[in-house]
Amino acid sequence: MRIIVPLILAAFFVVVALAIGGANVFWATYEDAPPQPVAFPHDIHAGNGVGQQNLPCTRCHLYVEESRFATIPPMSVCMECHGNMQSDKPEIIKLQQYWERQEPIPWQRIHSVPKHVYFSHKRHIKAGVDCAVCHGDMKVVTEVKKVRTLQMGFCVSCHRANAAPTDCWTCHH
Amino acid sequence: MNRRDFLKFVGVASSASVLSSCGVEKSTEKIIPLLYPAEEGYIPGEAMYKSATCSECPAGCGVSVKVVEFNPVKLEGLKNHPVNDGALCLRGQASLMRLYHPRRVRGPLRPKKGGLVLDKMSGDMLEPVTWEVAYQSITDALKAARDAGKSNVYLSGRTSGSLSALIDSFSRETGVERLPEYEAFSHANLRAAYRAVLGVSSLPSYKVANADFLLTVGADILETFMNPVSMGQQLQRARETNNLTWIHFEPHVSLTGFKASERKILPPGSEAYLLSFLLNYFVGNQLAQNNLPANVRESLPDAPIEEVVRQTGMSEDELNQLAQRMGAARNPLLIVGGVSTQQKNGYETALLGALVQWVTGMTGSTVDFSRAEDYSKVGNVNDLTAFAQRLENEQIGVAFVTRTDTLFRTVPAQTRLSENFAKAAFKVAFVDILDQNDKELVKSYSEMYDLILPLSHSLESWGDAEVQNGLVNITQPVIAQTIFDTRSEGDILLELSRLYRGAESAVAYADWLKTRWTNTYGEAALTAALQTGYYQRPAGAVSLSLNSSGLVNALKNTELDSSSDGKVLYVVPSIRMYDGRSKDLPLTNEVPDPLSTISYGQWISVSEAAAGELGLDHNNLIHKQREVVRLESGGGAMELPAWVQPGMPDNIATIHREQVDPALLDVDPRTGETLTRIDGLSLSKTGANAVLAIMAGKVAQGDRKIIPSGHDDHGHHGHIKGDETLYPDPYDRYTEYRWGMSIDMETCIGCSACVSACYIENNIPCVGEEENVRGREMAWIRVQPYYNEEGGMDSLIMLCQQCDFAPCENVCPVYATYHNEEGLNVMVYNRCVGTRYCHNNCPYKVRRFNWFDWTDRGAWEEPMTRMLNPDIWVRPKGVMEKCTFCIQRIRKAKDVAKDEKRKVRDGEVIPACAQTCPTNAITFGNLLDQESQVFKKSQSEREFRVLEALGTSPAIHYLRKEEHA
């Protein structure tokens, strides 16, 4: 009996330790940028450094000012520039191959809110919220990853700070 | 270590591991971008509206289709459309389900014949074939029949516009004979009467809106007759502008009857005597605007006043008064139809009705033939009898049956059509929905047809429909690709014709149509019509004249007397199913019948006296059980549970058209009208019980004083007000808006369109018969009939009352339901833990609990998920839900208002129920705005709130019925 109790305890802690470890590993990879079918570098497009294009967000995210959804740009928007551009860069070749096959790129979704939440990009942009508040500074990131939890606490703290409505149905439906 | 420490350690460690994994939601969702930007005007997540035509009945209502992310998610009436101006009925609302119906035929099918023994064991089956094989087999059969000297025939439902022209050209090119069209509600007697009296083969538009006196005889104008949505709207307009008086005569009980200003019951068959009296009155008193020639007057059926009094049961004074009121009216309108023209003397009734219309000059005003509905291609039951005879003689080769009752379940059995149909050499059905899990149905189809071709939905195809003379609805596909491997009838016919002729190039129906439209309307008018959804020519003048010689002939063989001593069964059209064609839609089954509140199943409605006579004792049965009675008449017998219908005359029973055994139906050999009045009915108690899905607990108010009557003299309009309260004035809380509603019970016609619209708008599941019986229906809004002792009925529209002092709010343990600053009783679904305390505490029974995950239970079986409104969540299991005045629409309006830096205007937010209401009985708006419509209505003399004495202070202000003298 004297041996069994510590054994059970030990076994339990091993299991708990593994679970915590596992969750941490999972969380870490979750926080990592998921591999995208085409490695799109946001910094080269949006950054204002040397060799960077300094494009405004709305150049590609066409609907962000008038729709709830920012939307991933239609492929033809990519091809407006890349259509005439010869390149030996493998990722651009990949893009052009998708286009030749007339096949949309199956991007991996990174930012999302649950289905019972209503979120309007338009309203936030019109209120003067900078994209970076939720998405991080896209001018400096190569690969996109989630930098905010986008959970209710994050939303509400900002709403409170800016005297935005906090009535439940503002976001929940 | 002791037990306590052990538990502590375990507790700490476990919570640590649980906490550390909190908030992790692994997403592997993909985002697929578009290849090209979508069409002009597209904004992701925002609705686009496209025009189409409702195809649920022949009325031809214009439809505005709400398309979100390329999927149609809601149908609304097309604003300013000459027929329905923005409104839609319950079937029209539900018809979106036809597009996404999981039982749609997904490609051509044919019966699997012979083959392995194993197949025979599994019963009859339908196997898929390719379109090429299907087309080939049809062309082969067409040629084989031609060589064998047989006729190929084409039988369809009522068709108009370009498709009708295409069928004609297809028939010419392939040598197919186009049979007279079949409609269960063909108005054969009415048409025969207009043909005899005026020599026209069409049906007029009844201009109810222009009338100040409306007399309806048998016609169920608010349910299925002609165009009920339009009738409802026009009634409302006539009430507002002409102070309309509406008297309705009927031998049975109908929703229309209860909604008339005066409902009068006539003994079966006596309608003809009433009309004969009116005719004699106008002719005899020199009040006629159009005179009858002597030869016509002499051949009129003889109806002395004593006989009229005896037959109708009305006194001479009453009759004279009625005639005087009609004579005094500036714009009287008489509508005769429905059950009154579908009986043995239905032809006589229709003839006399048409004569009264002619004599009183209505035919030049309120009975409008310039906007007539073309029925010239519609046949009658006699045509089917002749067809059956040809089938029996094996004279028929290929038979096409399309857009009609393909299994002939509404066709009277005496035509012998169903039994002979298989004798055609090759039978092709054009079908949209066919449940292949239903063994009986599959058996019927595989026995009756050699090929089943799947039809595209009207929202998937190009098309048009000539609704009235000079009014054409233009329909464009609102969905880019057909959902299944289906084709439009036009495309099928063009391809068949090409193959038959061995021609090279194929023409698509869309191109064929566009060429035809451009030639007919011209480029400019076509562009405009594509925008508005319809094309309207000014109405041309029609000169009508009395067809004296034909009329004298028609009057020769008339017999007015058709009275009955015994019990009579009326087979009545159903506001939910029309003639049965809407039965495939889950929603039309789910929305209860507005008279009985029964949703699923079959039943016979009997009077209280008849129930007593039969010894039916429902009081000792548990709530939804009813006794089964056996009904017999010459032709056949049925056993059905009995519903005691208040207001039903003693010797009358009714059953809905789609529920009746066609063996019971008789035919008038003179006109081919189906006789829906069945005499010599015998009812007997079987002793068995059946459970009916009855929604209402009680259909009488008892002492509950739900709807105050004007006669009560105590309190405010006879209603008990809530006590004064110590709580602060709720209106102090509201700053900008207090959303509220008014429902006018005078104008509400109980048609249940609001209920249907709410289901579609708010992603409410259809839960099926079993759960309805258990009282687990999910409707957020319902139509509750209350019958009173004076023989009237009120339809109370019940939905969440958004109370100022809501009993539901203060019992929620998790603050999932709360009162917001705009007066709404908001429900935060993801916060709800499902205690159901709120439901228990709600005196209005308007909260609904999700006992199941309805998505898992198949409420939106694929592809129905595509019709879900993306603006509102589909509530999961264990969550309470209810009406919040279409909060998604309020949010949308506020979004627009905020963009324009202003407040929401009055009338900018229209909830789905108010939007579809044909009579504008529902008004929604801001009660803080004293200029708003809803505020003005809330100040009406007639205003009351339901169960006000409870002190809940609801935001829904009902307006009780006006007192009629």
C-alpha cells in the first residue's frame, strides 16, 4: 500500500506533465504560421524598405473598406502585376502555374472568429482602427501568423477603451 | 500523504493542464479565393437582389431573390410588381426549399427492369442513366411510335409565355400532339360560364382594390383562388380607400370566410338560388346597366322567391337588403368560385354569377378582362378521360408529362387515367423532387414511367411567364451552375427536337429566349425588363358583348336544384399545399394550418354537432389524440382522425384536396369540372385513436381575456391594465430607439406567410411530425386562432413580445437573455446553458428550446445548408432561441445609417414577417419616434397588449378588430 499510492501519484503526474507538454507544443505550433501553398511575403508587397513595394492594404484586399470581410484577393489581382513579370523565383512560378490551370490557391485560414460572432472589417476601418491592431504589422512579416488571440477579452478591452458599444448583440448573433 | 493532500495535488495538477490547453482551437480551414473579381456590385457578405418568378402556383408573383455569396438564401416579393407588390404567401416563402431539396432528382433515371434475382428482392428501383442515353431512348421511341401509327402526346401543367411557344414549335417539329393542360384547380365551370356568357376563354382579373362592395360566393380568395397574395393586398387597399364592405357566402368553413366583414352560411347547392335572386332583382328593378335580350331572359332558370327563401334559408328581407346594398354601391364586385362552382349545379352557379357581373356592369370595371389570365390551353377532366380512352385503345406512343401531377393523384379516379397510363408505349416524366427512399413512390414511378428527367429549378434557368394579358415576368438564373445534373424544360425540348431532326447545331434555351425577347420587346424594353423583372404593356381596351345565342344554348340544360338532405363532404383547397404540389417542401408541412393549427398528417374537419352525434369524445383523450372516423360515399372510403372545427355547419365536413382519395371525386360531364362537393356522406366512429400534430392547446379564449372584446365595459377597452409599478419607467432606459411592433387584427388574414418567412430568415429548423406532436416545434412566430361564441375567429399573431419587464430576463442564471438599451429582449445564444427557466417563466410561450442539434438531425441536409442565412447563427443543441425582431436586419440598417452619419429612418428596418405580409398588418419601428408609423398605431383607440394585466409591458401593440354594425 505504501508503495502503490506514490506510484499512482507518480503515474498521474507523468500523465499531467505529458498533457501540459503536449498542449504547449500544440500551442507553439498553432502560433506558428501554417505552411501556405505559396509562400507569399507580405513585407515585400506592403513594406516600405529597399526593394519593397509599399502597396496599401486595399490594393489587394479590395473589399475591406466596404464589406464585413477583408477577403483574400482574387487571383486576377495577383496577375495584374505578376502576369507580365518574368521571374525565376519558384514561388512566383507556382503562382503562375496555378493561374495557368485556372485553379484558385487553397490558402490556409489564419484569422477567424466563431460563427456566432459578427465582425465587420468595414466598421472598424471606418472607425479608424489600424489593421495592425489585430493583424500585427504586415509591413515587416514575411509569413502571416496570428499575433492576437482574437478572443472576446481582446475585443471587449478595445471596445471599452474606445467607448465602442459593448452591448452583447453588437457582436453576438 | 493523506487523502486530502492527494486530492489537492490531483486537483491543482489537473486544472493546470486543463487551463493550459484553454483557448486553443486548431483551425485547418481553407480560404479559396476567387479567380476574378465577382460581378459589378458584389460585396462579400452583402446581399444582392435579383428578380425571378414564383413557380409554386399559377398566380405568377414576382420574386426578389436575396443572394449572399452566390447562394439564394431568401425569397421576397418583388416590390412594385403588379401582382404581388413585395408580398409573398407561405408557399412562396417556402419554395426556396425546392431549389435545395435533398430529394431532388440528380440526373435522368429509368426503372431497372429484369436483371438479377437480387434486384427483385430489393423491390423496384430507379437507375441513373446519362442524358445522351435518355435523349436517344426518347428519339427512338418517338420514331418507333410514328412508324407504328401511334400518337405522341405532351401533357403539362399550365404554361405561358415563351415556353408555351417552344412547346408548340417542338410539337410541330417532332409530330407530338399537345394535349390540353392539366390543372387540378382548372376553374372549368367558371371558364365555361364566361365562354357561354361573354364568349371569352380566359379568366378576368378581379379588381378588389377598386371595389367598395365585395360579395364573394364560395371563392377562397385569400387561400388559393387565382392570386391570393394580390387579393389580400387589394382588400387592404380597398378597406383603406373605399371603406370596403365584404360579404362572404360559403356552405362550409374557410379562412377566407372568417376574414370577411360578414360571413354567411348557405346550405349546399343554394348559391345558385341566391345568384338567381340577385340577377332577377337587377333585371326586374331596371337597375341593370347591360340589358338582357328577351330570348336570354326567357331561358333563365326559374327561381321564384319562395324557392329562393326555402333553399338559401334567408328571409325575403335579408335577400332584398343584400341586393339593395349591392345596388347602392358605386363599384360592386361579385366573385363566384371555389367550392360553389365545383358542385353538381356549379356550372349554373358560375353562369348566374357571370350574368350578374354582366348585368351590373362589373365586366367593364371591377371584373377586368383587359388583364385577363390566359387559360385557353388549360383543359379539364373530360380531356383526361378522352386521353385515358386513347391510352386504353393503345393509340399512344410517347407520353411526356411535365410540371403537373405526374402520378395523377388529384385526378378523379373515374377518368381511369392512372390505370391506363402504363399502356402508352413510352412514358417520360419531367420531375424535380422524387424521394427515392420512399419505396411506394419509387414503385409508382417505375410502374408508370420509362424515363424520368430532372428539371432545373426556375432559379437555375432562364424563363418567362405571361401572368396576365400584357404582363410578362422575366426570370434569369440567380445561381451560376445548376446544383445537380438537371436541365430546363426548354433546353430538353430544343435538344430533343435537334436530335429528332438530325440537325447539327444545338441552340441553348437561354439564347433562344433572348432572340425571342429581343424580337418581341426590342432591345431597350428588354434591358429594362431584365432590371425590373417584368415587362408590362398598357392594358388595351376590351370590348365585351353578350354571347346571346351561345348563352341561350347553355341555359337550356340547366338545373338549379342541387340541394342535399344528408351530410356533405367538401374537398377544399389547402392554403399550405395548394393542390398538393407544395407537399414536397418540408416547410409547408411544418407551418400549421391556420384554422386547425394542425401541421402534419391527414384529418377530416367536422362540426361539433356531428362529433356529438357520432359520440366522439375528445375530452377523455390526451391532448393531441383524436378519434378516427370512417367516411364513406358512393365512390370510396377513408379513415381519418376527426378535428372538431368551430364554425362548421352541422351537416358539413371538409378535407383538404391533397389528402383526399381521388376515388371520392366526381366529374361534371358537361364541363369537365372536378366536383369537390361529395354528397351522401356517411360518417361512423371506428373506435380507434390517432395522434395529430395540433399546435394549439385550445382554440377558444375561455376566460383568459387574451383578446379584449369591445363589448366589455370595464377597464381600458375592456382589458385589464397592469398595476402601477414601483419600478422606474422603462422608457427612461431607452435613449435612441425602442423597437416595437403593431399588429392589426382587423387587416391580418391569418395566412401564415409571416410564419414561413420567419423560418427561412432565421434558420429555424423543420423538426418533423414526431417532434411537433411532442410540442417541440421551433416556430418563433405562430398564428393562433381563437374562435368566439359569435361565430367569428381572430388570428392572433404571437411572437416574442419584447417586454419592458420581461419575466424571462430575471430568471436567467447566466445573463444569456437580457434587456438592451433599444428595448430588445436579446438572446446571447453562445452564453445560454439551457436551464429553460426563461421558457418556464414566459407567459406567451414564444421561446423555443433546441432539444437536438438539428443540423445533425438532417434539418438542413445537403445541399440545404446553402440556404442558411449567414447573418444569423444556427443554434446548437441545448440552447434556447426566440424572435429578436430580426436583429440582423436592425444591425444592417444601423450599419448603413452609421455610414451616412444619421439615425435609422422609419420603415428602414422591416422584419421578415412584416416584409412578406400581404395586408401590411404588421408595422415595425421605433416607439420613441413620435412620427413613426408604429408609434401612431400604438396610440390607436383599438390598441391593446396581450396579457397586459401581468405587468410585462410588451412592445407589441395589437389593434383589435373594428366593431362591425
